Amino acid sequence: MRAGARLKTRETTMNEIGFDNTRYLEEQSAEILRRAERFQNKLYIEFGGKLAYDYHAARILPGFDPNVKLKLLQRLKDKIDVVICIYAGDIERKKIRADFGIAYDADTFRIMDNLRSLGISVKAVVVTRYEDHPAVNNFITKLERRNVAVYKHKTIKGYPADVDLIVSDAGYGANPYVETDRPIVIVTGPGPSSGKMATCLSQVYHEHKRGVAAGYAKFETFPVWNLPLNHPVNIAYEAATADIADVNMVDPFHLDAYGTTAVNYNRDIEIFPVVRRIMERIMGEGQVYKSPTDMGVNRVGFAISDDAVVREASKQEIIRRWFRYSAEYALGATDLNTVQRVQILMDNLGIKGEDRPVVIPARETAAQAAKIPGHGNEGFYCGAALQLPDGRMITGKNSPLLHAAAACVLKALKELANLPHELDLLSPDVIDSVAHLKKTLKNPRVSLDLEETLIALAVSTTANPAAKLALNHLSQLNGCEMHLSHLPAQGDAAGLRKLGVNLTSDPKFASRDLFVE
């Protein structure tokens, strides 16, 4: 495994900052408290997007803390209760959160653990649009046996059009009231369409029936209402939601009411007339918002400190999304329309896949591998490129011993640890032992994927000081960019996800096999 790292530099590095996280935290917490005061200190806030590990925001707003929402809640923890919503259908279908590779029900448990670690308790879990299904009931049983309060909200017939039914004892009134104690109730969920808005409005209905003039607000990071419609940050949101066909729009209600331009997205704008009628029935006209933008409390646009950095980061995220959807299309996980939507966004911005710095080096490395006799897998030659935080470019190719991703990561670790390129981090004996085990377990592919390589590297540290030194630099790969000339194997994708590497790949298969372990 003699390795010569291909090095490249660029004028800018991955360490540029375009977002003031401290200012954002201060402004956002103050805005939420102001909104709570407007509604006599009983406010239900729908938390859209990801509560924790918001890597999309961190990628397009360099400097944004992906866990800033958790820190926001920690700052307000004496004033908040937290309610988590999850749609029963997502439990039944085992819907997956792509960035972690875990199902929504498991992500609900993870969210609760994250909040508890910060001293924030979860008041209740609401299963929305509940249906009697074994997987759903099992999820509820797990929570109840851990002393977590669970509420079942069933589908309201005619929702959301039949306002007379919705705002009645047969509609919201039929939902059990979720008991809360504190002035601000954060309503969140593992993903979109979890039933957060319906839960908030149901609670506001019950509060008003009890004589409490509660209100509703929406906290969603994107699109950024006070940035232009065609700003790359907002276009990156469209790219991220291309699979559900979200489209950014000028908020016509806001423009009509105030004469100023604000940006929102189609679903909020389309549903606003219905939401406004529902709130008028519950709260009276005096307390109702004039536009969907008014409902929001988001202050992210005020914390952008370097617009040029944020614009470039957003363009790179759009390219990542295009590669991701292209790969999903090749795997049958999305449709062609999704890919084409992002392609149109890229065309409008004048960017292409090759503008991602790691793409061309990965493809060139695959082409070089094709020139080495017996180097590929049945004629399939794979290349990988990884950009270090200072801009250096590391490449790796597949071989009978290692997957391209594994070879690339080992080279990167040697580069970070200032180890000689010709030094072997893994001895032939260790690789042979793992390969023999894979053969014994009837795995036809004996070359090591990334997860297997990292385990082998960890085992090697007791006898190889260089392996230990290299392993100490593993955390420096977090946030690095990587591209593969082929679709990643499961062990490569999982390993890179755990390392926090931003991976894209060409939509090409690494072998002719339909089943790959």
C-alpha cells in the first residue's frame, strides 16, 4: 500500500466564516421571548427543520453551530416545555433520516437523549394521525414503559379545509390535551410532515377553551425571509427539498399588508388562508397574523457576517444535493424530476458538478487506476478524492486490498500526521487476516471497505505506533469534502458518515452485482 498523496491547493480554504453564531443565539432567544409576551406568556412554537445536528445549515452558513437550536433551548430551559411529534405513518414505514441512516422512531429517542443531556426534559410525545398498527403501538409501549407521556392524535376528517369541523369539539377538541407547565412550548419532530402545526393549533384551541389566550409561532431556518428570493442560501433550500417540490416565493400576503418583500415557501403560503381562518375562529381577528412571514420568529438572516462566503458555500451545497439525488435516482430511491429540479437551479446559477473541487481529482484517479493491470474489480476502476481543511487534495484508488474510500482516508491520515507516504499503516498480515475472515464468512469481496479498514487500523495501534499516531488525527476529517467516482459500498458510506465527511459520488455502480454486502 505504498501511497503518494496527490496534493492541490486553492486560493480559499474550508475555514472561512460567514456566520456569527453568537449574535444569532442572542437575537433568536430575544425574539422568542418577545413573541411569548405578545400572547400572555403561553406560546406554542413549531420548530421546523432539524432540532439537532443541522448540517445543512452548517454547510451553507459557515460558522453556524449545527446544534445551536439545542443551545438556544438550553438558554431558555427554565421557560420551556418540549413536545415531540411523530407521524404514525413514518413509524409504520420505517422512514429513514438520510444524514444519520436511522429511522424516525429511533431518531425520536435520540432527540430525547440529546435534550436530557442538556437538562431539558421532554414533556410528551404526540403520535399524529394515529392508526392502530403493531409497529406504532410497539413504539408507544417502549415510551410508556420508560415513563414518557404519549398522546394519540387521530386524523381529523376534512383537514385542513373543513374549518367548521376542525375548530370544534369533534375536531381539535377530540384530541387529548397535552399537559404543559411553562410559558413556551417547543413542538418539534424528527422530520417534515410530523404534524407539528396541527399539534400546536390543537393545543391553542384547548388553551382558549380553558380561558388562556395562547398563541402560535413558527421557527424555521429556511428559506431566509429577509434575503432575496434568488439568493443562493434560499436556492439551497429549494435544492434540499427538491424531492418534495418545495418552491420559494415572495410572500404576497406580506407584500400586500406591509408593502415590503419577504420570502417564504409555497406550502406555507398556500396553507396560510386556511391557517388564518382557523386562528380567527380560535383567537379572534385581533390576534391573527397578516402573513405567513409574520408567523415566523427566525433571525438567521441578521447573523450573516460575510455574504460572499455564504453564497459560495450555498452553491457548493446545491452541487452536493444534485449528486445525492443523481445517486438516489440510480438506486431507484427518487425520480428523475427531482434530479432535474436541482439541475435547473444549477443552470440558473451558472454552476455545474465539476465546480465541486473534489470531483475532477476523483475521476482522474479512477482513470489512472484503469491503466494498472489487475487493479480494478472485474474492469471497474474507482477513484476517491478528499480535501483537507487547508485545501490540500488527497486521492485514492481501489485495489485488491482496499476500497478507494479506504485508501484515500489512510493517505489523508498519513498526510495529517506528517508520516512518510511509503509507510504502511496496516501490515500485510492484518489485511490478510481480515480478508481470510471475509472469505470464511462467504463474502466474495475480500478488499476492505472503510469501516473494516478503520477497525483494522485501531487493532494495529498496539503493535504499530504510526497507526496510533494516524488514528489520533481521525477527528480532523470532520467536515471535509469527498467525492467518489462510483456509488459507495455500505461500509464506505457508513464510515464516512460517522467521520462527518461530506460525501458525494457519481451515479455509477462499482460492480455488476445487484446484491453487495
